Amino acid sequence: MQEWHKQTTLTNNHSPNLAIVLLNHNGLALLKQYLPTLLLYSDGYPIIVVDNASTDGSVAYLQHQFPEVKCIVYQSNYGVAKGYNLALKQIEATYYLLLNNDLLVTVDWLKGLVSLMEGNPAIACCQPKILSLIQPDQFDYAGGAGGFIDDYGYPFCRGRIFNHLEKDHGQYNDTRPIFWASGACLLVRAKAFHALGGFDELFFAHFEEIDFCWRAYLASWQVYYCADSTVYHLGGATLAYNSPRKTYLNFRNRLLMLYKHHGNNWGRTTKNIGLNLLAFFRMVALTKFTNGWAIVRAQIDFFRLNKEGLAKPSLAYLPYRYKGNILFDFFIKKKKCFSDIAPNRFT
């Protein structure tokens, strides 16, 4: 593993001290496509690529074409959670801007995010407006205009509920608190990140940012959406949205997150098993048999996990959590947009 062997203070011509940290795994084509724009609009802030054991020549390309970009190279794929955790222990900065490698930034995208964090020291992390790179007039699946969660651990966003994407008509041009901020483009306060122990490495990838935001609220931090910043996300570049692996991680990690924060609540567990069965039968009906089996494996592996000492049940009040079942609202009540959901159902 190539790394910095001690914490390095990153110097730049701006205040505050910010490091842009880009996670990469076999993303050579994406680096060629989006890194030049990131360098152009990074306002001189240093960019560090964290490479999760790529085999496609990503590191050699960076060293040859962009020697100004620092690299931390792993010999194993540590996923999102551990990949970031190991890297951020080596980087001393006031803020970390965690970025997917399939994201296109825009002019002045950093200014609103940094201004928001600088103006409110209680904010642990925030995200910009994330639009689809394929359909630029639509919100993106991975974050939209800020994330929320229901009582069963199902995440959704302003601008995206399940697979329904809203068009951006300026309806979410309001900077405001949210329940979770997207890991696709996440500005996080270093002090908060380390105080909370970083991402939970059991998650590997998916839901690690939601779990982080949940823990941030429990520790009296805040999470925000910044309407003054816009980026465009390709999505599904490293792991396709319909990938059985993604299905597996989403279902397993949702159960894991609920267990962490609620403990062995058999009522909630039983309901979630029922919901997972419905999801399984839906996949079978759609002839997505490998995705259906991924749901079954996720449930089995969740029960197999050694969860001793993991659960830290908390019944603390959590703001901006949806006290309902978004599955029921979406599929039965046909509520497709965030604006269709009754605002008084949020805590």
C-alpha cells in the first residue's frame, strides 16, 4: 500500500483548509472523463485519489498525466467505508470533500458548500443539489436534493423516491436540514468525522453515509442540503444500479443499520422480513432471479453477522425522520414525489 506515513497538512492559497478526496476502483475511463473538469473548478484545493486496488492502469495514468494529483494506493479493495477511513487518517484538513469518480462538477460548486459549513459550526456534513448526468433536467438517484429515511430504514430523497426521478423545476432550491447527505458528493467536517469514528467498515459500501448521518444527529451535529451548489452524477459506474451485488449490500446494510440503532427489536425485524419477502417475490415476477437471491442472501448473512457489542440502541428524538412506510405510500398510495408526502409525518 502506497501511503503517507504521517498526517500531512495540505497547504493551499485558500482558507479554510480543504482536501478533495476521490475514491477510485478501476475507474480509468471515468478519471479521463471527469478529472480535468474537477481540476479546473477545484479552486486550487488539493485533490487526492484513493485507489482501491485498481487493475486498469488508473494509478499509472494519474502519475503520468496529472502528477499534481496525490495518490493513496491500496493493494486490496477496502470498499467505500474502510477506503475512506484509512485515507482520512492520513490527511489533516479542516474539511474533506468526498467525491465519487463519476461526478461532473460545475463552476463555483464549492463556494456554497464551504460557505454553509463555515457559517454554521454545528453542521457535520452537507451535500449539493445532485442532478442526473444522463438526464440533466432530472434529479439524480444517489442524493437528489437531500436524503430522508422511513421507520423501516428505507431511504429516499427530495427529487427521488425509489426509481421515480422528478424533474428539477427549482422546487427544492432551499438550503435546509435533511436526515442524510449523499456520499456521492459529501463535504464533511474533519472534526466531526473523526469524533464519530468515521464510517462503519462493516457496511463496506452503501448505507455507510446514512449510518454516519444518523450517528451525527445522535451526537448533536446537523446535516444539511445546500441549494447553492450543483453537480451532475453519472451513477452506477462502479456498481450498476441493477447489480445483484448492489441489491445484496443495500438489503443487508439496511438491516444492519436498523439493528445498530434499535437493537434486537423483533417487531421491526419481523416486519422487515415480510417486506424483504415481498421484494423477493417482486424480483422473481420481474425474472430478476439473481437479484431475488441477493435479497435472500442479504437476510441470511445479516443473521450470521457477529453483532456482539454492535447494537447501541437509542430512542433519542431524531429530526427529519419519516414516521411512516414509504413503500406503502409509493406503491399503494401512488405518492411518487416528495411533495406528495404529508409534512406533519416527519419528526
